[in-house]
Amino acid sequence: MRIGELSGRTGVPAATIKYYLRERLLPPGAHGEANVVEYGPAHVHRLMLIRALAETAGLSVAQIGEVLTILGRHPGSPHRAMGAALAATHREPRFSLSSPESAEAAEQTVDRLLGEYGWAEVTPPMYRDALVTALTAHYRLGNPDPGAVLSHCAEAAARMASADMEAIAAARREGVDAEQAVVVTLLGETVFEALRRIAHIAASARLQSDRGPSGTMGP
């Protein structure tokens, strides 16, 4: 197929496809008769993968390039590819609020939590720093220690990680590859965030319903 058909089948504008070709996110097509460039099913799949990573996982072009490089490096190692992709796609905090007092309290809270769950030795510094940054802002706004909430978050994260590993292990027996493991993990973050927000909305609505129109708890 030519680039116009490739664009039609994937929903990616031809100009964007050319950009991906220049950035080497997409392999070049084959030159046919009259020097016409032809593309095949592999190009369709790669473009759909790029779309998923960009539009759903929210990755930048540079991060997508890192992920694709990792997939090429570890095609038969789903867990290694997944770990490398998570490190490569870490999002830096959009802002940083810090003070000696709040930063120290945040670090103590984070280190205590990581220690309780046995994660201290395996947590990459970037993710510890992200937790500390968020909690520093939390404390500076005058909020109390979020110990119970953090424990619930950690429990949910641990259960999700276990479920992901079991699903990857089960799928691997049927021939799962590194791309599937990475895509499930990265898109799963978007799914979890959406579900958490839906759960918050539902819990808030339920609480409001229990309180009744006057805002007080019903009988």
C-alpha cells in the first residue's frame, strides 16, 4: 500500500507518518516500480502502536522512541522490557514545592512506606523522588499525615502488580512477547487512573446521597 492508504487504515495523517519516518519511529517502506514506496502490515501495526503510546499512554515522541528501542533490544524478555520501559517513560513532576521541614517529613513517610512493603531496595530513585515531591506539596498545604490513604494506595498497587505479572505469565505460555507486556503495563496506568477517578466520583455521590438534600446524614 502507498502512504495515502496507510494513512487511511491507521488514522494517522500522511504528514505525521512522514515525520515518524524522519524520526525513525517507523521503518522505511520498500521501493517498488517507478520508485513508488510501498508499506505493509508491519507498518500498520507499528503506527497503531505509536498511536496507542502517544494518545492513550501520553508519551512524548522521544519516550516512544525509547520504548521502541527497548522492544527491539528485548524482544523475548517481557519482564526486562517492561522494567526498562517504565524507567524510560517516567514523568517528572510538573512542579516542585519544597522546604526543609516538609521535605524531611515527606522523605520519612515515603521511606517508611517503601520499607514496610519491602520495596526500598528495588525502587528506582526517580520514583522515590516523585513520591517525596508529591508528599512535600501535601504537607506544605497543611494536610495531615496520609498514612492510611498511602497504605490503601500501596495495597492496591501491589495487587495490581501481582495481577499484571500473573496475566503476563499466563499469556507468555501462549506466546506473549515484550511488546504485549509493555503495552499492557503502560496503557494500564491510564486505565487505573480513570478507574480511580470514577471510583472517587461514585464514592462522593454515594456519600452525598446518604447525607440527603440538607447535607446531613439520613436516618
